[in-house]
Amino acid sequence: MAAAGGAVSLQGLVKEYDDVRAVDGLSLEIGAGEFFSLLGESGCGKTTTLRMIAGFEEPTEGEILLDGTDLTSVAAHKRPVNTVFQSYALFPFMTVAENVAFGLRYQKAGRGEQSSRVNAALELVELEKLAKRKPHQLSGGQQQRVALARALVLEPRVLLLDEPLGALDARLRKALQRELRALHDRVGTTFIYVTHDQEEALTMSDRLAVIVDGRVEQVGTPSEVYAEPASAYVATFLGQATLFDAVPAGAGPEPGLAAYRVGEQTLHVDGPPATGDPVRLMVRPERVELAPASAPLEGVNVFPATVESMTYQGAQTSVRVAAAGLRVEAEVANMHGSAPDWLVAGGPVCLRISSTALRVLDR
């Protein structure tokens, strides 16, 4: 059902409303067939960018290319793209099949072709058995799948999705995230997905762009952006992180290690001797190691520490520890449903932050 092509190039996009610059020189290259997410806080410009791709908004500056063709001045209804919104906007008096077929009447498709394309679209979203029902007879998740089928039946080269799961409860959202990713893999259409939900972007995307104040802060695969954030903003926006203000302090105790002063402590990071301006060091809680104080860990960045607080989270316990001026968030796997016996609020532990776990970020 996917149309050929679907590579999108955004070149220097700017969108101004009076004296407000909602999108500020945004450039992106999205490959044909990618599941690409625009991730950012409310008001960052991600939905405005999507609306410019769709043709609902005209850029103040910049170009929008689809497979090398400039769409910037092409009317929305003439673009080979389609949009799925958070609100399903289904016609309540039409059946599921009639809702899905609605757009085909403008493509001058014959009755037989319409029927076969509607059936194929409903099969894709696994709703063929509900073709004769009305929207009020469907669950929220089923209505969203009808909206997807209605968009896909038109065989767009690019499918734009503006927080389509935002109105669903948490359990249904997770289920539909898996379904939507599987649907993308079946149809092969380019998906451009707008979300403010970090977990959603990480679990569904081939690549993602973090958008801040109308600009691209970082682009990469989920693992690249999570493990190698380009800034402190990305580090804290995409998952949990502990940040330390640090001052370069030359070479570490072994070749290949750099030293940084963090308050009273020195932390060592993989790399050449540290020089230059103050920086920030970042570590994810799952990369922090804790052990019983009676069985201390070895290596660099090992400190005696005290457990300040513990929060049970099912498969793991979130722990905050303090070590002579350092406060660090860590995760410890639960054993048989509870934290290890040696992990007690107020008790001593051994803390290790591997030199490979720390990332150096500009202040």
C-alpha cells in the first residue's frame, strides 16, 4: 500500500507569527521509509513544523522538498502526504468502511478499486471484521486505527502523525505504540511523528530530532541520543540523569583517563587530559553501580556513600546516594520482588561511577 519514495528535506524552515518565531531555521533530512520522530516540549515548534510539511501553514522562510521536489508553495490537498491527528475526526453517521473510503471519492477511484483499497487498509489495522460498525460502537484505540486506515488508504508517500495517541490511557498507549511501529514496518511508508513523550519516541523511532525553541538540538537514533546527548538539556529531557558541574583537572591516574574536579571529589572520564573551560559531567542512573559497604568495588571513581532515599519501582529500586558532596541517582535490580538486604535507607554502600559511564557536556 505504500507509495514509492518519501524522502523529506527541510531546509532552513522559519515560521513567524507577528513578532514570535515559532520555528527558527530548522533543517532536517528524513529518509524514505523512516519512522522519524520530532520530540520536544509543548510550544517548541514541532507541531508547527509538521503543519508546514502538510501544507496547513506556509513557511516564512525555507524550503520543503519531497523526493527532491519543492512543495513549499504546493496546496495542502495536492501534496502526497496525509495527517493523523490526536482527535480522530470520524464521521459519526458513517460506518468504519465509509469513513475509510471517504477520501477516495476525490481520487476518482472506481467502485471496485475503492472497495479493494478499503479492505486492504482495514486489514492493515486489523479492523476488517468491524467494517460495518459506527464510530460510537468502537473503543478509543479502535477509532484511532480507523483514522490511520483512512490516511493510509490514500497511499501517501509520507504519513504525518501529530500526537495521535495523546488522548488514550497509559495502558492502551503502550499497546498502540507497538501496533503503530508494526504497521509502519508492514507498509514501509515514511512516518513523521510528533510527540512530547520521551519513552514513545525512544521505543518507536528509527531516528528522532529533539526540538528546542524552534531549532534542532540533536538528531540521531534513540540509542545515540540517549547515550550520547549533545547538551545538558537533551540529557535531562530524554530520561533520567545526574549532572555534575566540573572543572578540567588534567590527566587521570592511568593513560587514557581525564580528570575533573567536582566539588571535593575528582572524577575520571575516558579521554585525553582535561583542559579548558568548566563543563558538565552526565551519568545515567542505570550506569551507576552500588555494592555492599562490606564488599567494596575496585577501580576509579569508587567512593564510600550513604543511602539518602529509596523508591520502589517494581523491577528495580531507585536510590539516591551521597558521597562527600556528590549526590547521585542510581538503580538497583530487585531480587525476588524487593531490594537487596544490604540496601537500606540511611545505610552505607560502596558507589562506583565507571569512567566509561560519564559523558562530558558543555556547561
